[in-house]
Amino acid sequence: MAGALVLLAFSASASAEITEDFTAAQLRLNEVLLDVYAGTEIAPERAPEKELQDLRPGLQSPAARRIVDGALKTLAGAKMPRQIGMTRGLLQHIAALEMLQRQRAGRVIEARDWRSVIALPKYANAVDGALLLQQPPEKVGQPEIGQVLVREDLTWQVMRVRQLLDFLQAGAANGEATEAFLDAVTAEVLSLASFPAELLQAAGLPVAALKLPEHPEVTAPYDSEASRAVLAEWRNTVEATLPNLLKAEDVTRLERLLVRFVKLVPREYRNGVVNGHITIALEYREARQFTEQAQALANELAPVWRRDRAEAFAQFHQPLHEALEAMALRIHRLAPVEAVEDSSKTAAGLLEDKFQLSARRAGARNDVIEETALEVRTALIDSLAAAKADRWEEAESLRLDAYTSFDSEIEVRVLPRNPELGRRTERSFLDGSAGEPGIKALLDRRAPIEELTDGYERTLQALDESVGLLRVSVSPATIAFTSFSIVAREGLEAVIVLAALLAGLRGAENRDTRRWVSSGAWLALAASALTFWLSKTLIHSLARYGEKLEAVVSILAVFILLMVTNWVFHKFYWVGWNAKLRSLSKASQQSVATRWEWLALLGVGFLTVYREGFETTLFMQSLLLEGSTWPVVVGVLAATTFIGVVGLSIFKFGAKLPYRKLLVVTGVLVVSIMVTFLGSTTRLFQTVGWLPIHPIPSLTIPAWAGLWFGLYPSWEGLFIPPLALVYVGGAWLWVRIQSRRAAAPARPVEEKRIASLAA
């Protein structure tokens, strides 16, 4: 046992020495490169070949040794800048292979040491691998751990290749490039892009069959248009050989996360910085962290964008890079909030408008909410478990994932309905409130497990409250009542118009006329059903737009409601339509050509019913989006029964009903529906960001007020819905004024006529 411990200690000591030598070799190569740029002659003992020879005895990975042996042959005869660039790149692959060899053997400390000497590119995320190497040796040696570590390294090297290519092109464009600079950078790029087969296989990737290009053939001046074109073409050839490390679902997730980070930055910064002074350190750190992660994601996604969004990438990737850099610099300098907001808006605009990205999930609202809630809940539970195991960085990373998902998908939907709940839940992810610290604050001070558990439970409970609030957009009873009122109102109007038309077509001589008009009405019902199916199919195909689709359909439904209620205050609206149909009916009966006569009669019946059916089918789509199917079905069935009874009474038994009163009653119902619908449409517009949210902190409105009346505790949610009543009252007042004006000129004429009769 003692011998084993001594052997283990000796092995760890030897590993530390070789990694120290490795780091020193990288530093010496950097110094030699600077000397080459300065035109200094390099002595043989400082050459890259000597560095590789000195490192080889301490390497244990057979693949790493083969790389060194091959490099020693290749370096001979190469120009010094190329030797340095090639060796700098090879050292990264050698370190990765040594790390993989130690990881597979379960030698955790040595694996950490070798991973630590890999040169990280700018914006690299090194958290995941570090967390994996904190586990017990028996777990670290698993193949899955090795795959994650190697994929992490490949991601770094792909990022490094891209950054070197950026550096190369920028140097040429600025006129700062020299022959030595071009040789060193292109050699390092080619060396890094030559991924060893052992690393690709360990990462679960196919060994690349594409061959890397030779060094680009460019001549001075290097900032000429011809030289820059050669470098651009060479770059495209190199990037075409890089391994694809992201799956389609990974790309979608990372793109969504990138937009979220960019949009979150100014809010966190505003909360943490006032007049150039940090007031809440936690919020300021969040702003910096989100910015750094946004830059890392943009760099990681760049190869995918170059391939899949080539046009947008060519035009807007550099402006995006500059916007993110400007935002990071302004945050570092504690610039005014407005300056950070400008950078964020610029970057977000490029991502959304030019790259066509979105922070929101695609799909139906309820599916998105449930999926996001499950994702947030799982991340929080895993975060708590990591904290309990003293893996604090992992716990913070998982908390951040949970928070960004909650912010972009759930909080934006909660705020228009219940601002207090939305903000309370958000704070529980961060610093919390007096007496109830948030998860971020608890993790930062490594709080005791009992206190941590309480903090997580508060957040999970607030999350459940938020999801419960969002599960029902509008009360099912309200949906059923709305669908009944609309179908009954539109159906009743169609029945009354048909009854008025057919009243003048009695007798056996008009039997065919009545038959054609009725056939047109039945055909209109079939056409309405077809319209419903087509509109539902179209809307279903656009379901990925979520609440944006709902908002558009809802505003169309509001306009339809305005049209439906128009007749209540404009008598000529209904009477005029009836008169048009009557004139069409008479014209068809006077027609000489029999074919056109029946076609016109068919059209009379069709237009009478389809006009109402078209409005109804479109409105039903909005109800189906806003609520579930069964309340709509219940309302439609009840309304159909009501219309069937009324129609049977009129057409079969010749009953005379108080048509005007029935229309007025259903009209009043529609007006009340319009108020509720305008409120829900306002909430949808706030959810998708088309309307601002200005909460009223001192006002508490019960949830049923939103479900039944469309009223929500914000200035917009409280005052926009009653505008429907303002419209109704204004329309009624306008009609009364117009009626009095029209009646005024006729009064003197009538008085004269009465006077003459009296004489």
C-alpha cells in the first residue's frame, strides 16, 4: 500500500514537471516569434525543433509521440516563421492527446494538469470540462467523460482557427502584414486544422477526408485587393475542412440562448449600475457574464452561419462582432446605461432581422410553456444537487440556464397578467428580497444546505404559480359563452335575412325560386366549413410563431367584432344589406335567360349565409388559439341548437318572433365580448413586445378579472379594454346626431303639408 502511494506521488510529481516544461516551451516559442518579427536571427538552441525534442521523452500518449516524430521531419528545411507557427498549433493537439490518455487511465490530477496547459481562445467556455474532472477517478475514466473533454478541446481549436483567420485578414487589410507574419499565422492555422484522427474518433466524429490546402500564394503588397481575395478564398477552403461539432438542435438552442443573453445584458446593467457607479455587484457581474457568453456563442456559431446563412454572415457578422465588443467595452468602463442599451439593440437587431434568430421557442403557446417549465425545473433541481456536492460552478451554470429560459419564455408572459408575481419570481433567481435571499446570492456566499434548499423551493413554488397562471389564457366558460354569442348572433342575422327574403316569395309559383335560394344557403354552409378548415390549416402551419400569430389573429377578430356590432347603432347597415339582396332577388326573377336567373337566386342564398359564416369561421380561429377546443365546441353546439330552433319556428311553422329584440340582445352580448377580447389582445401584444408594460404597483386585480373581463394590473391592461365601450357609445351618439340632422330638413315640409290639409 505504501509503495503504491509512493508510486502515485512520484507519477503526479513527474506529470507536474512535464506540464510545467510544456508551458515554458509555449512561452519561449512566443518570444522567438516576436524576435522573428523584429528580424532577429534565431540560434539553433532556440529553434522549435529543439523544443519538441526536449518534450518528447515526457510524453506518454503514442499518438502524441507520433505527432512529434512527424513534425521533426517536416520542420527540417522550413522557414523559421512557419516552424514556429506549426509547432504552436501542434502543441495544442499534443496536450489534448496527453489529457485524453490520462483521463482514460483515471489519473484525474494529471488529466487536469494537461488540460490546463491548452491555450484557450478568446471567449472560450472552460467550465464544463473542469466540472467533469472534479469527479471521483472511477467516474472520470468513463468513455463518455473523455468524449466531452475532447469535444470541448475541438471546439476551442475551431474557435482558435477562426480567430487566427480573423487576425490574418485584419493584418493584411490594415497593411500591417509582413511575410513572416503571413508564414507564421498560416502555418499555425494549418497545424491546428489538422486534427489528429485519435481526437476525432474520441469525440465521436468521422475522420475528415477533406485535404487541407497549402500555404496561400500571396505577394506584397499584402493589403492589395488581389492578396486579400486570395486570403479570403484560402480561408473558405480551410473552414470547409473543420469538423462540425454542433447538431441541428444544438444550433437552435445556442442561437436562442445568444439572443437571450444579448437582450438580458442592458436590464442587468441598469439594475446594477447608476451614474457610473456599481450599486448592485451581483447585477453588474451578471451583465458582464452575459456579454462574455454572448461573444463566445457568436464565435462558436460562426462556422455554422458561414455554411447555412452565408449571405447574412458575409454582410453582418463583422458588425455583430463589433457591436458585442462595444457592449463589453462600455460595461467595463461603466458607461451610461443608454450606451449599453444602444449596443444591445444593435446586436439584437442584427441577430433577429438579419440572421433571423429569435430568443423565443417556436410552437404552440401551451406546449412552449410546459416544455420550458420542465426545463427550468430540471435545471434548478440539478443546480441544487451540484451545490450539495460542493460543485458550485456547475450549480451557478445550471442556475443561469434556468434563469435565461424562465426570463425569455415564462416571465414575459406573466408580466402582463401579474407583474408582481413575475418580478418576485425573477428576483428569486437572483438576489431575492428582504428575509428571502435568491438563489444567486445564496450560491455566491456558499450558503448552508438548509438555507439553499429553502431558496430553491421558493423559486420552484413561484415557478409553479407562474405556470398555473399561464395554463388558462381565458376562462373556458368565457370561451364557450363567446363562441355561443358569436355563432348565435351571426346565425340569427342570416336566418332573419333569409326569412325577410322568402316572405315575399310565397305561393306555388315561387317554389323553384325558394328552392334555389335555399340551395344557395346550404352551399354557403358548406363553403363556411371549407373556409374554417382552410384557415385552420393555414394557422396550424404558422403555429411556430406562437403568440405573434395569436396577436395578429386576435386583432383581426377585434375588427370582426367591430363590424358585427356596427349594425346595432347603424340601422341602415342591416337594412341596406337586406335591400341589396331583395333587389338582386327581383332582378333574377325578371331575367330572360333561365340559367342566369337560377344562378342569381343561388347567389342570393349563398351571399346571405356565407357573409355571416365567413366572419364566424375567422373569429373561431382566434378562440381556438386563445383557449382549448372543447369550450368552443360546446358554445358552437349550443348556438347551433338555438339557431336550429329559431329557423324551424320561422320556416316550418311560420312563427313571428321579436327579431329586432333578439338582435339587440345578442348585440349587447357581443359588445361585452369585445371588451374582454380587446383586453386579451392587449395582453398578447405586451407578451410579444409590441406594447410596453407599465405596472400599477398599488393596484391588485384578482385573476378572474382577467379571465372574464380582460382586465390586467397595468395601465395598458386597465384602460385599453374599456375603449370598446367608448367606441360603442361614440357610434351610438354619432348615429343619433346624424339622424336628427337628416330629420331636420323634412320637418318644415311636413308642417306645410299638414297646414294645407287643414285649410
